[in-house]
Amino acid sequence: MTEQISKLEPWQWPEEHWRKLVGHVRAGRAYRPKSWKDGARCAVALSFDSDHETNELRDGGKSIGRLCWGEYGARVCVPRILALLERYGVRATFYVPAVVALLHSEEQRRVIAEGHEIGIHGWIHELNSTLPYEAERDLMLRSADTLEKITGVRPVGVRTASWDFSPSTLAIEQEMGLAYDSSLMADEDCYELLLDGSPTGIVELPVEWVRDDAVYFMMHRFQSLRPYTPPTDVLDIFRREFDAAYEQGGIFQLTMHPHIIGYRSRIFIVEEVIRHAQARAGVWFTTHREVAEWAKAHAD
């Protein structure tokens, strides 16, 4: 039957087949608390995907220039970001490929020592949907083990590289006993992930491309990829997202990348977002782990 379906166009698929595809990983119970910790109205969850050199390595690339771009993220941008977060007393989550953790072990230990969270972000920033199940499972487990060995803290959350989610990803996360995922976008609030209709106990802290710096600022000189949005416009988008989340009593979540947001002409975006949010009463800045745990434990 599978071989027969593989020869069909999507518009020829039987209903049973497309329903199975759609129903494999779905949003379950909503986890929206009446209020956040200490009565806060809004939770702010800032995250930084520290991809560094793995942006180039994952596709077998050998470009010295692009490897240096990743090194810039570690050498200049992460220290700049950590200093900014410390200045405003803000905790954040860093998602780190295991290869990056091995290349920049002191960076990861500093992130943990300063009170931030580190989450799983693949082995070498690989795309899960291109992997057989055995390879994906092995890389996920090895990544968690590597991060724990380097930092002394076992990660409880995952963000798949490029938010690429295979049919096996959720089952592997469940086997690993992870508390949350932050790779999908079926809602703006936290929700429980369902696997083939059954609750997994895993909380999804959803992401969105509109709240990701890469879509506005990515650059590749050998492709048609060019930055197209002025930094002031990106700041305006992020502030509007926060304002709406605040009015609704929800989550304001951002996905950023040190080697993208950390430039001298862009880091002000992060600072202005923090200043804008801290000017409002009842805003809780915390890690993705704590947002997911609070949302699940205090869902309305």
C-alpha cells in the first residue's frame, strides 16, 4: 500500500492517508495559565540559537568565510549578548548543537553559570527529516549526553535545527523524557503535543518565523539570500508582538541567533525589546523551561 501511494500525486491520496499524515503530531490541551509567576501578566522567553560554525558544517560545507562567520558568533556576539542580559537582569535560553558545545565548551559553562538555560539543538545542526530513525535517535541522545557532560546540567528541552521535525522526532523526545519542545507553531500559547492522538506529556512552547531574526537578516553571497528589512522595522515587529502578548496575558517568545542579532547595528533591538517590556508592570522574564513548566502546572 505504501509503495502504491508513493506513486500517487497528493490530490490522488485516499482520505485515510492524508488524515494519518495530518494527525500524526497535533496540538492537544492548551496550557494557558490565568497568570504567570508572582502574578505576572506576561511571560517573556528570549532564546538564542548558538549555531556558530555548524551553519556551514551541517551541509558538508568547507567555506572558511562562513566558518569564520560562525566563529564571530562565539567570539564576539555571545559575550555581547550575555553582558546585555546581565545588565538588565534577564535570563534566557540558548539552544546549542553538540558540535558547537564541543568547540566552545567554556561558552556553554559560562551560559549556565550566569543562570541561563541550555537546550538541545541537534548534533551538527542536522535536519531531522533527512535522517533515518536510528540516526536521529542516536544523535539526539548523544547531543543530550554531550551537553550534560560539558555543563553539568541535563537539558530538558529541545529545539530542532531549523525547526525541522521528522515523523520520528516526537517519539524520540518522549522516550528521552524531555519536558518540552520549542520547534512547532500550532498556537501562540503553550500546548500539549499529541502523538497519533495520544497525549505525550510534552509541552510545546511555540515558535514563529515572524519572531525570528534570521528571516529578516540572513545573508548568503552565493545565493539570492539578502537582508531586506531595516533593523528599526524588525524592532517594530517584535515590539508589536510583545504588546499583543501582554494585552492577552500570554507569552512573548523570540528566536534569535548570536551571529545574526549580535552585530553592533542590531544588538539594540534586543536591548530596546527588554527596555520596552520592563517598562510595563507584571512582566516575567525567564527561560523556556520555566515558561513551559509553569504553563503546564497552572493551566486554566
